[in-house]
Amino acid sequence: MKTSQFKRNKIALAVMASVYLTSPSIIAQQAQSAQQTVDESFLERITVTAQKRVQNQQEVPIAMTAFSGEEMAEAVIKDLFDLQKSVPGLGAFQAQNATQSSFSIRGVGTSSQNYGLESSVGLYVDGVYRARQNSMINNLIDVEGIEVLRGPQGTLFGKNTPSGAVLVRTVKPSHDGDDGFVELTAGNFGLLNVAGAMSLSAIDDILAFRVTGFTSQRDGIVDDVNLGDNILNDRDRWGARLQMLFTPSDSFELRIIADQGEIDEICCAAPTQVSNFQAREIPGKLGSDAFLSQPPFNATVFRDDQFYDRQVAVSFLPESQMTDKGLSAEINWDLNDQYTLTAISAYRSFEAYDNIDSDFTDADLFGTINDAEQDSFSQELRLTYSGDSLDYIIGFYYFTQDIDLNYSLYTDDLFNTFFMANFQGALDPLLNGIDQLSTATGGLIAPTSQAAPGGVGFDHVATQEHESYAVFTQFDFSLTDKLTLTAGVRYTDESKDLSTVFSENFSDGSSFVPFFNSIGDPNDPATIVPGTLIYGAGVAGAILQGIGAGQIDITSPQGQAALQAFVPFQTPGWGFQALGPTTSTREDIIETLDDDQFTGTVKLSYQFDKYSMAYVSYGTGYKSGGTNTDRIAPGFDPIFEAETSESIEIGLKKDFANQDLRINAAAHYTTVDDFQANTFTGNGFNLQNAGDYEISGFELEATWYPTETIEVNFAYALVNSEYKSFERGNCWNAFTWHTGIVDPGQENTDPANPNPFCNRTGDRPGGEPEDFAILSIKKEFNLADGIYSYIQADYSHTGDMVLDASNDPYAEQDAYNLLNARIFVKFEELDLDVILWGRNILDEEYINRTNFNVPIQDGKLNAYVSEPATYGITLKKRF
């Protein structure tokens, strides 16, 4: 059933042809006849810092998208989830809770559900690296600009940028006193955002301060049938930033920033996408939904067609809390006309807590708690030289962090009943027989104990001490007036001390004794056989039959030895081992990782004229290895290796000044070695180096002013991605349960000894669409003197995608389209903006990039909801 994902795409071919048929000779002819300059046209000069110095975006040989703070404010873009809908190749989504958010660029991203993983997308705010992806989900307020760099950025930005980087610049303090504002946004679902910022000049042209703050509240967009309407996926956030800018001379600048942001939300709802009440293709086969709907559970179950009703039923509302704060100092010192010294020092602290009902039903079965803390310090020092034909940067970077994670999977009151119901009475004869034998012997033979009692915690404490340093350099050398060579290299050395301590505890603090790991004499390997529940029940059943038939005398030494087969079933918690790795005992992890890597880039760019530049580049990137901080099966190696990437890119940036048209295009081919894949299997996360991953694609961004009052923007991204090799991936779960069709990737299907892994080579990664396009049309008009206004509509298309790495046929999302619109009015005398806006105004229904196999409920899929139609009004007053 596998098909190659590298197929012809008619849209992509048409777009590529329209751009690349513009040959260098045609470009040169157009440039010679052009009489208009960019300054005279409507095309803006966009300033970026993608190469750690101020440049014109059209002269930077990097595929990138840049937004000014004003553009974001007018579009009511408040966070990276809003931003992704306007950036080709950028993906952002939340999973179990608000503190576990993930980002990807060009189909390469990293799950944030495991604290042993580091990001594939480098996230920077004012030059400071944010080690946790989750720290970037809060509101983007008082921002000067954002740049999304696509492709490996391993030279200037270092490790953890194998797919790209997102750079955020906030507004600096000023002495003018005219850059303050107050902003109010109100909308449906009870949305209310308040934000503001102002600068204060303490000493003219020498010392200035700026304070920024915001708060954001909104009701939920999902109902709980028992706990209330519009209660899940709410918004409750606030943040503040205080800055100082000290400029004692024209050549020296010191900027100090202190910031803090907090989130305390009820997130995230995951309604039923595929129910397992009854198998779709196997008559009479019932799943967990069938018995959970009966006493004593009396759980609320949902049909497949109820997914978009935005309703769930859980035992308790999920908690999702996060605090992110930091202090940074940046020095820029112009030593002379050619040399600038920059130093950025930063301390950051990140805390996250979440508690979720991880059975995703309103039966009291089990939940999970994540309590994590991360502290980091970074120091960057770089020297920048600017000359006539040579520009270069040399630098040093140091980073250290400590991570502490406390995790618990805990069982609740009805878990033992749930465990036994899964066996549909198959164990009753054995357990009843042991209990009858106990009664008959007056208790000399102990009765059975609960297999999986409530109140048990499967806990682990993970710590990591991480230290990294790097030296780097990059130069631009003008080979001719038009041809520039860019080259750079970075050497990174890092070490990690990692420790994870596992424990299994009853509510009274005692630990339970594991069974069914193995049976036999540990000192005699020849006697050891696999210890499964089925095997143990079979042995115990045979002993019970022998006693009943009078073949075994329980008073004899041989009989006493035979009774040892009953011991597991007489010990509380004997059933947990049968549920898989999340409720199994395992050894602690104490490891030290040392790694060093060279990353670099080589680019050739040719500036045909002031309007046209083409480039070709080769770049590499990598992100660290680490340890799996989840409880995993003993057969898995808890250590995973570093992930590396190589990318080749060809790009064109062209301004057609006479036509007020700008086209930026790039074609790329990327390979990722030892890709770090993390997929939920239903009873734990399968985190490993998957093998090789291949991406090819094309991106186009165009801006056109057909008239003085109309602006048209178009962006398109094609991302063809597949696993070149992934031999130990996840197998289909839901589809196989419902149909009986075995995953074709499962090479060993022997029922007595099935291979739990499947070959996913040639499959697509989860959550990454093949196509994304957005068309935006803006029409300006004047309502009256001093009143400027425009109306804008944005229509986006997101292609089909698979929602998990197993490529389960039931885990698919069809292509969908979104329409956003806004009316902007500026009252110039009042310096007041009024924005009427709507998002997803057609109320398109789609799954938000991911679904999952519900824990210990085979055949059932849940998925995370997207936002429905939202609308509101924003007022922004400047002063």
C-alpha cells in the first residue's frame, strides 16, 4: 500500500516554470530598460538580521520570510500559531497541553513531549536562544520584527537549527516618547486582550527605559458534557518586559532586558476521532468503548461523527501552567568604522506543570503529571568586520543548562476493573480457582490480589546537566562587483550528564514486586524463558488443574514448589507488567554523552543589478543526542544519537520595479541523517534515531501592486518528504484492529512471536502537509480626510497530510482551506487604529496536525481540535 511521495505536482511545476523561465539574460535585459527605482515604486526595502548584521532582505542569500511588528499588529497575529498561517513551510501545533508545543520548518520538526529532545527549529528572541520550544507560545507583543529562516542555520546560529530558525526582535527603548501604545482586543468566546508599551527618556540621548505588558483571556472552544461548556482550550496568559538602553556615546550601546510570561490554561481537548465501540469491518468485535459505557464505569462515549461537535468527557479538567522568565544584557561597541564588538549574556528560567486525564474518558482510570524546570545561561561574543570587498564575523558561544523533570503516571479507582474487563473474563477461572483453594485451606494458600489497583504511581525523576561551547566564523568576499562568495564554519563541543531514576509506588509509599519479566533461575540462563502474563497464567492454570485432579499434593515439597506459580497472582499489582512499558519496571539510566560537530555553509550569490540576485548554497546543521526521559520497553536503547542535516538550495530574488512586482523563490533538497522520531504507540512513546529522512521542495513568495491602492501577496511551499530508511517504526493500530488487515511494513507476522515494529521506509512524516499556499488581497481607500483604511482577505490552502508516523490509513487529514479577513481604519488625527477581523470565517473543520492512539484502548483514535470561526475588534491608540 506504500506509494512514493515524490510525485509530480502540477501546481509546483507551473509556479517553478513561471519563475525560473526568467533566465539571467532576460533579467539583464529587463534591468537595462528599467527606469524606475525600487525607492520610487511601492516595493518596500525590508531590513533583516538573518546574518547577524543589518542587511536588505533582497540581498541575503537565504530563503526567508520577514514581518514587521506593524504588519503583525494589523493582522492581529499574536503568537507563532497565528504566524504559521502566513509563512510557507512553517508548522506549529500543540499536543497534550499548552506546555508541549512543537515547531517545524520544511517538514523537519521535533516533538516537545520528551524533555530529552531539543528543537530542530532554533528560536531566538533579541539574540537569545530559547532552549524550550514551549517558551515561545506566549503572546508576541511590542515586536519590531520577525524573521523565519528556512534551511540549516548551523554556522551563525549553531546546533538545534537543522531545519531553520525563527528570530524575534522586540522594540527598543527610545527618547522620542512617541512610540507608546495601548491596545484592546475583544472577540467571540469572551476574548479580551489588553496590551501596552511606553518609553521613558531618563537622560536625553543617553539613558532610556521601556516597559511592555499584556494580559490575554478567552473562554474555551470545547465543551465537557459533565464539567461545563466552552471550558477547554481557553486562554489565560500575561507577560511583562522591562528594558534599559544606555548609549553614552555614538559608538557604544548597552541594552538590558528583563521579561516574564505566564500561562495557566485548561488545555488541550482531544475528542474521539475513531471510536472502538465496535470494529468497522469485523462484526461482533467490541472494544474498550463498549465496556466503558457499562457499569461500573458508565463512561460517556462518542461516535466518530461527533468529533466536530467539540465535546469531550474527562474525569477532571487538564491543568497546563508555564512560567518563562529571563534577564539579558547586550553590548554593541563600534571599535572603529570597520569593527564592531557584540556581547550577549543571558540567564533564563522555564517552569512547566501539567496534569491531564490521560485515559481521555470520564471513567476514573489514570492520569499523568509532568513537573519540569529548566535553567540556562548563555554567552555570545562576536567581532564583526565590514570592508570594501570583505565582511566577516568571528565569534564564541557558550551555553549551559540544567533540566529537572518529575513525571508520574498514576492509576485511579476503577483501573483494576478496567484492566480485568480487557480480558473479558478469560482470567476468571484461574483467579476464582485460587480463591476457592484459599478458602478450602483456611487461608493457608493466600487469595488473589488486585491485578492493577488504583493509587499506584509509576514515577521517574530525570535530570540533565548540559554544557556546550562553540567557535564560529563566516565571511562574505566580493569576487567581482557582482559575484560574492559566502563561507563559514562552526565547531561545537558539548557534554551531557543524564540521570533518570524510576520507581513504582503504592499509595502508602511501598513498592510493588514486578512479575512476568522472566521465569527461571537468574543464575542459570538456560532455565530463563520469557515471562509474559499469558505464560504465567498458563503455568498457574495447569498447577490448579493438577491439584483439582489429585495429581499434585500441596503438602509435599513438590506441591509446595508448584504453589509458587500462584505467587504473582497473590501479590498486588501483578497485572501492570502486562500493560506495556508505561507500567513496567525498568532500570535507572546514568549516562554521560560527549559530542563535537563541525557545521558550515558555502554560498555563491550573483547580483545582476540592484533589482535581481540569484544564489546557490550548501549548508549543514545538527541537533544534540540525549536520553529518552520516558519509561520505555527494555528492548529500546534509551540513548539516541545526534541528528544531522545537509541542504542544497538554489534561489532567486527579483524586483520588477516597473511592474511593482517582487518575486522570491527557492528550490531545496535536504537529507537528515539519524532523524530523531518520537511517536506515541498507545502504551508509550517510541523515541529513536529513525534513520534517514529526505525532503525536496520549492517555495515562492510574491508581492505585486497592480494599482496604487491594491496589494496582492502570494506564497506557496511544496514539501515532498519521506523516510529513506526507518526499519523500527510504529505499526498500524486502529486500522488493523478495525479491519484485521496487517500492516504491510510488519515483516514478521508470526502470532506466537510477532515483530512489534514495522518498516516505515518510504512513508511520510506525521503532521507535515505536502502543499501550502496563501493568497492575500488588500484594497486601500480613504473614507475621508485624515482617515486611511483598507480591507484585506487572506485565503490559504493546506494540503493533505498523515497525522502520525505509522501512516495508519485512519490517521489522515484531507486538504483544507481557510479564509481570514479584516477591515483596517486609521484615524490619523487621533493616531488610533480600528481593526475588525475574522479568522476561519467559513468555519472550516480540520484536525490540528496530530492524532494519537488512546492509551491502552486499541482501535481508538483521538485528535486535537482546530479553532473554529473567530472574530473581533482591535483598538490601538498610539501616544
